[in-house]
Amino acid sequence: MSRPRISVVIPTYQRNDLLAKCLAALAPGTQHTVGDYEVIVTDDGRTNTAEQLVHEQFPWAIWTQGPQRGPAANRNHGASLAQADWLAFTDDDCIPRPGWLKALLTATASGHSVYEGRTTTDLPIKGPRWQAPVNESGGYLWSCNLLLTRELFNQLDGFDEAFPYPHQEDVDLRIRIKQLGQSWSFVPEAEVFHPQRPAIPWHKRARAQQSGVYLCHKHGQPLSFANIDPLSSLRAIKRTLLGPGSAWDKFTFLCGILAEQCYLLVKVPYWKSQYNKR
């Protein structure tokens, strides 16, 4: 086989049913590409892995055991095995559309080192207990639909593995790309579909905000930059009240927001003090 033009890195963690849909959308013949590509599944599974799934149903994909240090380290591990000069990232709960890779590769003729595709979902969102990222205009560089050169990725030292929870790593990557003076292009034809999923429970969402505090400390930004402030909560409350969903769903979600804020009132000053000591 010739050297691939693009390496697709998919981090996964014990979601074989979703991963199978993602891989099916990347099978040979499904992507209208302008060159060869490889798919690397880097697997952080502990109680079960996707090794058998990949070997039996998707033998054209590369399976590798991940480092089990979170998604940032998992993505970096997959990228370290890539053969191509271009690295594409998506997630195991996403479904790339047939023209995804071709659109990204075609766009590279413009000369940028970074590209982001369009991320869609089955709108409208069902209610406050459901969520899905949507990127229709660009500017986010989310890791579920991202392409960059391996040279730039190595120059950045990949994703920062110091984030305490899987949250904000792609925002940090975007900031560091800007700091290097790199611009990027939005490729709307490069579509990845992200099905709606149940919203993260408030206690997990609250703990993950430690990553937001770390992000703001690292880059000297106010907490509002990571939406860890009362105004962000008020906006979330407004969206919940005006959005779809039953009265019970809205009530329970609002209770979760209140509980999250009470948790953060205690934890955020502690997290800030710990990072300030470093």
C-alpha cells in the first residue's frame, strides 16, 4: 500500500456500539477520498476494549491499546502512530459523512496547516437533559472534527495531558495554535454528525469545571472565559426555561444547575489556590 495522505485518529473508551457506527462510516468505499487514508483506534478501555470488534468487523483499521491517562493522552498516543503528514481527529460517538475526508483533503490546497469541519446533530435538541455539540460556522476547532499537519501537532506537543478532567483540551489547543500565529479555515463540506446524547449529570459536570479553572490559570484568562461564572449560569437557566422539554425535565435540570453552583462556590477558590501555588 502507498503511504496514506491522511491518518484518522479515534480515541475510544468502552463505547463499542457507538464506535462501530463511526468505523462503518469510514470503511473503504464509504469515504470519497482523493488519496489513501488510515484509521487508528486508540483504546483506553479498562473493563472491556474494542480490540475484538476492530479485528473481526473492521480489519482495515489499526487498533492500539491507549495509555489510560485520559482522552488528551489517548489522542496523542494515536497521533504518535500515524504515518500520514495530515492528522484528522474525530470521536467514537461521531459519524463522519461520506464526503468528510475528501472535503478536508481538498481544502489543504489553500495552504493552511489547520482546518475544522462542520459538526451537526439531529436538531432540535430534545430538551435540557440532552446535548450535542453543533458547529455550523467555525471558530471552535473542536477535536471531533479537526485536521492539522503532523508537523504542527508535534510543534505544539499535541494535546495538553495535564487537564484533570476530559474538558477544554481542544480549547487549549486552539489558543496555542493562535499563539503560534497560525490561522485556519472552516470547511463546511467536511461534515461530522454527532447524535444527541444524555446530558452529563450535574456532579460530573461540576467536577469537570476544574479543567476550566486550569485552562484560565494557564492562559491568564478570567473564569468567564471558561463559562465558570454566574452570568453563564443565568444564560443556561434562560436557555432551559425558553427551550424545549417537559416541565419536569426543566425543573430537574435547573436543580442541577443550582447544585453545581453550590459545589463550585466551594471548589473554585480551592482549585485556584492550588494552581497559584505551582
